[in-house]
Amino acid sequence: MLGCGRTKELETQNMSAFSKNIRPYVEEELRLHDDLMIQGRSQEAFKHLENAHVLGQESTWLHVKVHWLMLLWGLQQNKPGEVVGQILRIVGAATKTAFGLVPKGNTGGSNVSPFKVMPIKKEHEVLIEQAKS
């Protein structure tokens, strides 16, 4: 069995340039989410999952990962609608992201249509464009 360090190395090797470039920003949002969850501030924590979704949704791996974490959040918060919504979104993210079928700016929660294009915060737009260059 591979150690965690080797697994992360293999994961990174299989990522696109965009995924590698945007990943630190997505991971920072996930860290902020974790910190707030530890503090019991789950609603604020979910906002960082939404930010991570916006930033990473053009990467299949990161897109699926964030939806998985949203599903876990829904389970922890006893929100059946979020759980069901995330199951559907995980399938969509896994099968459609590679084809560019993602609604730009969509925050990824079950409170919005999975097809709705949404405005992107300027700071996120800048990070996404930098990650693509």
C-alpha cells in the first residue's frame, strides 16, 4: 500500500496544469472551512466550501472533492436535501467536468440549481485566470 505522501504525489502527477495551479487556493478555502467547523460555525464554514467549488470546478478531481465535502457537511448538519443534492452533483461533476460542462460561478450547494451560471467574485476570477495561464 502506498503511503500518504506517495499517494499525493501520484495524484498531483495526474492533474492538469490548471488543477495544479488552482489547488493551493482551493485547499486554503478547505482549511478555512475546517477551522470554522472546529469552532462550531458550520454556516460560515459552508461558505468556504462554496468558494472552493467556484475556484476548483473546472478540475474534475477538485470539483468532485468539494462536492464530496459538501455531502459530508450535509450529513454532519443533518440536512437530507443537501445530501441528496450532493450525490447528484458528484455524479455530474465526475462525468461532465472534463467536457467543460460546468456552470461558471455556481456555488455548488443544493440551494441553487446545478445548471445556474452565477457571478464570480473578482478575486476568484483573478485566481482562476492566473491558474489558466
